[in-house]
Amino acid sequence: MNEYLTELHLHTKESSSCSEISAKQIIEEYKKEGYFTIVITDHCSKSKMNRLGNISWKEKIDYVYKGFNIAKQYGNELGMNILLGVEITLQITDSDYLVYGIDKEFLYENEKIYEYTLEELYKLCNKKGYLLIQAHPFRDDIQLAPLEYIDGIEVFNGCQDEVSRNDKALEYEKNTNKILTSDSDFHRLDDLARGGIITEVEIKDIKQLVQILKNRNYKIKQE
């Protein structure tokens, strides 16, 4: 039986100041580790957009996806599937959410999306058929989301720079029917290939990923 590795949470140096590694190097390193698919989830937050200065919202979103564009082109050359995602920090709670299923038009059309309430963001994603996953819910200063406003929860986060308390996330989710994800939350080489999901089919596009997550047709990878 074939097994295919997919990374669901990753940041590029080109679009996220917290990341140390370029999009091209990320693709090379993940290919060496046996991954077939990567979802680029660079940050969208008020602080980040403010730092970009007095440019249009569209230009700011284009900056968010600069790393994705580079990764996509290079991934095509190396035979890897590079998919589009985003990590949104909601200003009200200062908590982070991964969105799967989006395209660029979604962020172009929702200026200052980080000012939405969680309920507003969830209803918007639900209407579009996107998935909303709370990232690293048990870190300090993160507010645990009401389960009625998320599709899933990140139960393993591999970022070495943070204390994510993955054991608490796994325990919390035992009594829910929400989607569970595992991610490396890659920022530097120490985070490489620590998380992800394992599937029996190669994930080639974002709609396929969303369906696999919804149907729970995957296993969780942890380090």
C-alpha cells in the first residue's frame, strides 16, 4: 500500500518575517523527506499588514502569497504539489486559524479579514466550503475556540520555538468529532517534517485535500 505525506502548516521567508527559510529551499528539503504535497500557510494579521505600509489591500495580499508563488513554480519543476492556504490571526482574540480551500480572490474580497469575529469567519468559510482549523490552541495567550465555530483543531504542532502543549490538544479532542490535524508549523530547519498527514492517495489539489480531511481519510504523523 502506498503512503503519501502532506504538510499542512508552513511559512516562507518571502512572506512571513518569522520564517528563516526561502520557499525554494523549503521545497527541496521537504522533497528529500519524502513529502508529496505542501500547503503554504503564510500569515495574514493586522500587525503584518500594518508593517507593509501605505499600499493597497490587493498589494498586501499579493505580498502574503509571494512565497506561495515561488514555491508553486519551483514545486512544479520538482514534481511536488504546492497548495494554497493561509493562517489568519483574529484581532479580537489574538488566536490563529488555518483556512484550507481558499483562493486569492477570497482574501482580495475580504479586506481586513483579521477584524472579523470568529463566528463571522466561520460562517463565511462554511458558506464557501472551506475548512477552518484552530492552530496550536493550547499555547500561552491563545483562546480556545468554541467548537461550534471551527471545523477542526491542530492536535500536533511541531514548531520548536513554541510550547504548544500537544498532549492537551490530543486529550481535549478525544470527546469531539472535529477534524484533527498534525502540522510541522515550519519556520526553520529544526521544524522540518515533524508533522503532517499520511494518505493512501497523492493529494494534488486543495479541493481534494478538503474532502480527505472532511472524510477523515488520513492518518496523523507526529515527528
